[in-house]
Amino acid sequence: MGFQRVKVYRLNEDGKWDDQGTGHVTIDYLERSEDLGLYVYDEEDNETILLHRVSSDDIYRKQEDSIISWRDPEYATELALSFQEPSGCSYIWDHICNVQRNMHFSTLNSETFQSTNSELKELPAVELTTLPLILKTVVDSSISDQIRIAELLSSNQEFFRKLMGLFRVCEDLENMDGLRTIFKIVKGIILLNSPPLLERIFKEEFIVDVIGALEYDPEVTCVQHHRKFLKDHVVFKEAIPIKDPIALEKIHQTYRVGYLKDVVLARILDDATCATINSIIHANNAFVIAMLKDDSTFIQELFARLKSSATSQESKKNLVHFLYEFCSVSKSLQMVQQLRLFRDLMNEGIFDIISDVLQSQDKKLVLTGTDIVLLFMNQDPNLLRSYVVRQEGIALLGLLVKGMVTDFGESMHCQFLEILRILLDSSTLTGPQVSFSVFSWASYPKP
């Protein structure tokens, strides 16, 4: 799980919020327990500022896109986390929702379901005539039976394969009644929100047929064409050849699952299922980045092409965009791994590449270059500081200052200004005598 930067606040007896310190938050297993806890580690000495056992009760509140608060029974008071970035707040919020859903799922499974006499023994056979029965079984069952259905679907190797085979038959025969029923069944299976089941149906074998089945929404007047869009308009640009087939499969799966969540199922998904799908996407990103960052030949080839005069301008542009995506998605890694990756990229010469990019006539490319620098500044400003104080770094500093006074357009002007602000902010310098104050802008939680 990735770490996110936060300030911890605690409500005192006077009804005011006391600052408990700044650190990095993550959700992980508690020691010698199967329960999950929310940890905040101090940024300076890595000591534990806060340890909170995630509760299944509805005690958590999300405020203003950057604050999560709750009444903590162990501390007997209100606690709050103020995040540096809204994306970090959403990431942890999704995980809390996911943990709570799994706890609820587990409790029902061990208590409610075990006390149910009418246990569902097996799923209906997959045939055209049994589609209405399958739909009723998946959609109209009680909560405890839905848990059982999810278990049966996860363990049955053939059910979903046969269902997708039947979907292709219905499509060939233009059987609209069958296609609309299969849409409802697939939608119902996804909304069962079982992580093992979702992992299974999102695999390469099924994902395209799943997207196809979801084109036949009976509530939409015309048939959607999601597969055609993915086939005709989505081009996978491999800036650097990725040789590992598992990494490639994860990359393709992540894009399709994201498209499924944001486009195909946008009006259908509930918050809990959306959080589970986000978790799958985050896990895939972390897996791919972890594989690529440990592949020294991949990193070396990337930078060799970026530095080579033989590389065309179009190829360099694609490589720079890839480099931005690579750095951005690395947020899925643990904090220690992120720091190590960014230091490795600096040692490979990423700031030399940025210096070239900032001199481009292509404004979009310059913007991508500043985006990369901002990722570094938000990760560890001292990486850029240590570079600009060296002889070769003076040129980059000059380009940043020049960019601030050049009329690139309002948004890009802000990018340069923000980079220089962080770069020159003495309060973010490392050292025991300097306190951390990046969150001076952060709004305090409401009492």
C-alpha cells in the first residue's frame, strides 16, 4: 500500500484541534492480528504517531476532499487526518471503505450465512432457458445468499466461461432478450462486490466479453459500442518495449478496468464496488511499477533513448510522456520504494532530460516537463536542490526562472512559480532544526 503525507489532529477538552505531528499514513495488518489498522509514521524519525484499528462501524467522515475524521473509542476523542493531496485522501478513504466492506462481508459469512438453513448448494446450469433463473439467483437473493453466490462463482471454473460463451451465441443470433438478461446478470455479479470474483472476471480471458455484455443495457435506447471504441481508437504506445508478459497483461487490464469503471459502469456502480475496483487498479499499478523499476536494462534503455540524438522528436515526446506516467503511477509504491526510485531516476540523469524538455517549442511538452519536476518536488524537494547547486544544475535553475517570466499561458506560469516556491522554501529543508510546514495552507478539521 502506498504512503500518503498527512497532519494528525486531536480534539482537546476545550474543543480545539491539537496538532499531533506530520507523517505518512498507510493501512496495514496489526501486529499478530488479522485485523487492519491505520498507521501514521512520523516524517522525521519514523516513530508511530497514530495507530488506529479500522472499525466496521460508520464512524468515518470525509470533508473538503482532504480531511478524514472520526470519533476514536480508544482515544475517547475526535481524531482527524489532513492530507497534503486530495488524491491521497481519496486513496486512504477508498481503502477504509474497502476494509469495512470486507469486514461486513466476513461477519455475514461467518455468522448470518452459517445460521441459514436454506444454504445455496450450487448455481443453476448455464443455458438460454435458465437465464431468468440465474438472474433471479444473482439479483434477488438475500445478503447471506449473495455471499454464497460470490463464493460459488469464484470457485466454479466453468460458470462464467459458459455464460460468456452464451453471450457470444446470443449476439450471433441477435437475441436481444437474452443479451439484456445477460447484461443484468453481469451487472449483478459485479455488484456482488467480491474482490476475488472481480479479479477473476477482469482477467484477459473475460474482460472484453464483460465489456461487450454491458453494451446491452435495457435502460439505454441504443446499443453502446465500447468494444469498437477500444479496438479502433485506443492505441497502446510502447515507448520502450516491455518484455515481461505479466506486466503487459496488467497494463492492458488496468486500462480496460479503468474504462469499465469510468465509462461503461459510470452510472451503475455504488461507492463500495467503486472502491474495490480502485483497489484492483492501484494494486496493478504497484505491480507494474515494481517490476519495471527493478529492471535495470529497461530504465537504462529509456534514458539512453531520451539522450540519443538519433531518437526522433516524436519518439522523444512519447518517451517524456511515458516518463511522466511512470513517475506519477509510482505513488502506488510504498514510500521507501518511491524515494529509492526517484533517487535512481535522478542518478540516471532525469534532470538533464528536463533541461532539454524545458527548451522545447512544444508548450504541451514543456508542461509535461514541469509536471515531472512537481512530482519530484512533492516527493522530496532536496533531490532537485542537490542537483541545482551543482555546476550542471545551474542551467535548469535558469530555465525555471525564465519559465516563470515567460508568457507560456496562465496554467504553466503557475507550474514554474510552484516549483520555485517549493525549491526556495527553507521550511522544507531537511534537518533537525527545521520544522515541516508544507501544510501551512491546509484547512483545519471542523470541530
